[in-house]
Amino acid sequence: MAARSPKTSASSIAESGQRAAARTDTSAGSTTRTTSFQVWRGSGTSGRLETYTTSVSDGMVVLDAIHQIQSESASDLAVRWNCKAGKCGSCSAEINGTPRLMCMTRLSELDLSKTVTVEPMRAFPLVRDLVTDVSSNFRAKTRIRKFTPRPPDAPDGTWRMQQSDADRVQEFRKCIECFLCQDVCHVLRDHRLHEQFVGPRLLVHAAQLEMHPLDVLDRTSDLKQSHGIGYCNITKCCTKVCPEHITITDNAIIPLKERVADQHYDPLRKLVRLMRGKKTVRSEIERQKSGGAK
């Protein structure tokens, strides 16, 4: 297959922006006003905010405005998007400094008398313009041990569980992996500890597995060591930016921290493990002696 030329690629981006802008025209209101946007342009470690002016109308979201800017004056503007319905998590960005989904941020929520800034997520390496490399999240996810159910409870291969136990993990399944919670987390954003700390999104994933009524694995040692749960100081900023309104801190991270504390720092549990360890060693010695006597 022949490689697409840069000119062809830019043309495709422009046509995509024009089609999206046309759809916006059919759904937005008739009252228009001119608004200024400062959009980040650049790649790698270099870039700058460039100012664009476009007409906006009632009902438009930030993603509509970005598509309109693509169509009118910046055909090579790179932006990641897909569903435009708040379900794919693709169009994450920082709007006026706050991590948000562009497709779910209505212009009516913003002060349009001032310039609206649209920047890429700062916690991740910049690819180009508003597109960032979020692959570190997927690499970190592979470190979390997979769902491991207990054997079926019935001969027909089914399980029995309490409805309340099943309901508990349903909230975590709403995650759309927009990674806004990762972006706002100071451990990843400011300290760049992507390899040491999996971040709130993946702690939600771990909680979904740990609290599942069928799962049998104990991931507390992983959480303490390789997943770096101790780095989280529960500021709840991740909960505030979640577009699916998952109570990340209270319902996922804090219960996981409690499990880690119970398992590794509770002095009574430590004493019980110590005594059990001594009994196990004594039993093994006695078993070897009895086997040798035979």
C-alpha cells in the first residue's frame, strides 16, 4: 500500500473538520457570536498557544468549535475524537486549565467574554497539537493481574453471589478511559512517576477486580509495591474531573488502601502470620522426621 502524502493527510483532516462543522450547523442554535480561542500548536517538547477567532452559537460544545477552526483556518490542527457523545474518552483536553472532555463541555458553561484556552493533557507526552501519547496507561494495565474467578458453585457452571456484592463493582465499569483522572493526579502530572504509580484510573480497575465477589486473587502486595498505591494522598481531584461521576477516591482507592493496611501493617495480623509461620515450619519438620523414620 502506498504511503499517504502529507498533503493528502492534511486534506483529509480538513475535510473531516468541514463535515463535523456542517453537522454542528444543523444542530446548533441560530444566535451566533464571535469568540476567541487559544489552541496549543506544536509537537514533542516545543509549541505555543495560537489564537483563532470563530463564530459560535447556542448548543455548541468545545469540540464543535475546534472542528470549526479546523474547517476555517487550521486544516492541519491535530485533535483526537470519535463518538462526540462522552462515551469513547478520546477528546480529553485541558479547557481553561481544567481537564475535561471537549465533547461534553458546552460553550454556554464558559465565560466567552474571555479567550477560551484549549491545551493537551499535561501528564502525558505530547504527540502533536491536542493529541497526547497515553500508551503508558495501557502498559501499566498489563501489570495488574487479571480476573481470576473461583470454581463454579453449581454443576451447570454458574455461580451464586449476593446482589449487593455484584452491585458494588458496577460503578467502576462505567469508566471510559478518558484518563482525565490520570491527567489531574499530581503524582503523574507533576512528578512523572508513571512507572512507579499506576494512577487513579488503574486503581479503579484494580478495585473492580479486588471487590468482585467471584475473584480469588489477593492483589494487596501488588498494590503496595509495583502499583504504588502509597503515592496517592487522597486529594480527591480525580473524582472531581471524572465525566462518569465515579467516586474514585472514596469507593475505590480508600478501600484498597484499607486492605493494604490490614494486610501489611496491622500488628495483630502480623502476629497471627508469624505464629502460623512457626506452626507451618514445625509441622514440616515433624512430617520430614516421620517420613524418614518410615
